Amino acid sequence: MKPPAQLTLSETDTARLGQLTRDRVGIGTLERYTGSAAAEFQPYVLLTNFELYVHEFARRFDAEVRRGSVMMAAHSPRRRLSIVDMGVGSPTAALIVELLAFVKPHAVLLLGMCGGLRETYAVGDFFNPVAAIRDEGTSDFFLPPQCPALASFKIQRFVCRELERRDLAYHTGVIHTTNVRFWEFDEPFRARLREERAQAIDMECATLFTAAYARQVALGALMLVSDLPLREGGVKTRESARRVFERHTAIHVDTGIAVLDELQAKKVNVFGLRP
């Protein structure tokens, strides 16, 4: 009996099989980490760091809150919207972009909070980050350090339109993304912030913008100024955080939903993905 002919795969076939394996693992990870089937993810996605925002979304749309091993999520097929609480920090920000890339959303909007670094800012103002300073390290995996971290211009344009339509106070500029949690007590760090003249500071935007560009995910951000850390007494505390959530959760979530609704209604083609 002749031995069976040896199967020879071309480079194209090998690459295709590798991608199938990567997709299978990536989608499985998304499902495991969020407690949601991949098919449940809608084409327009809100990201947040806050469990309360997921519950607010679920309450509005009578949606079930799903808890995975790492993240929380809720989905509204009727509105074609999903929300994910990704956690805090640049590594989880990179992770959620990598995972969402497997389900190819049309647009993703971060509902995050930031520290305001200008004297004229007030807690409760919104911030429109057009770019981010990459001081967190994680984004270096996705693009060389000389590449800027830019939000999706098309999404930010709709963010500004919605804020203006609602007559909400907001500021536009550059946000500094750091992986240092207690920088408020580091005077050399504070001095660098003053020197670079960034308008806000957070822990995720630069990673999200860079990873999203690298993975062809259209991503923007609607940030809420939650504290004023360069001012005396301006560092966030448990009590001040509670007040921010009580006063601003509903309007933050509602505005984010309205932005994605408008992107849908206008059939905006972001990053070459047709709605």
C-alpha cells in the first residue's frame, strides 16, 4: 500500500489557518472575559470604567447585565448598542480593543473620567480629547513612539455637536495618559505636566487611541472632568467621587448614547466600515 500523499500548504493557506486560529481564540477570550456571546455584541459600543454606567445602560434598555471573568457588559439589539466595563488602566484598555477588533464594531466611544489641569475647568465639565500624550508604555506595543495617539476625528465631531446641542460646558485639547496612579503626590511629575501644557490627565486614552488605530477600530472619547488634581484640595476622594457619580452618571451615559445614535442615523462610514 502506498503511503498517503503528504499535504503541502501554501504560504497563503498557512496564513489563513493561522488567522482562523487567532480569530477563534480571540472571540473565545472576548466571550469569556465579558460573559457575552460574540453574536450579542452590537455594531456601536460604549466603553467605560464604571460598573454603575453598565447598570444605567441596562436600566434604560431593560437589558441583562453580563458578568465575565474580567469585565461586565450589556447589550441592546433593538438600539444596536453594547456597553462594556473594561476596568481601569492601560493594559485592560489595550485588551478590550484587541478583543473588540474580532467583532468589528462600526464605532466605539469611551465614557471615561479625567483630571482637569486648567484653572478655568470645573468638576462636571466635559472634555473632548483630540489627542493623547503616550506616557503609559502599553501603546508602544502597537505603534512606534513617534506616532501620535489620535481619537477618531469623525467620532469627536459628533461628540462636540451633541455637547453643543445640549448646551453642556466642554473643553477640547490634549490629554496626558499615565500609568502612575498617585502622581498627584510626585512634584517632578506635576512639574512636567505644567511644562507640557496638557489640559487633562487619565489612564486609558492614549492606549485606546493607539491600539484602535493599529487594529482598525474607530474609537473616540467623551470624558468627564471628575477632579482638579493640580489645585489645593482638588484630588479625588471617596466623597467627591460619590458626588460626581450621583450628579453626572445619567447625563454622561445619555450623551454617549446620543452620539452613537446620531452616528447610526447619519450612516457615518468610520474607518471604512459601513453601518
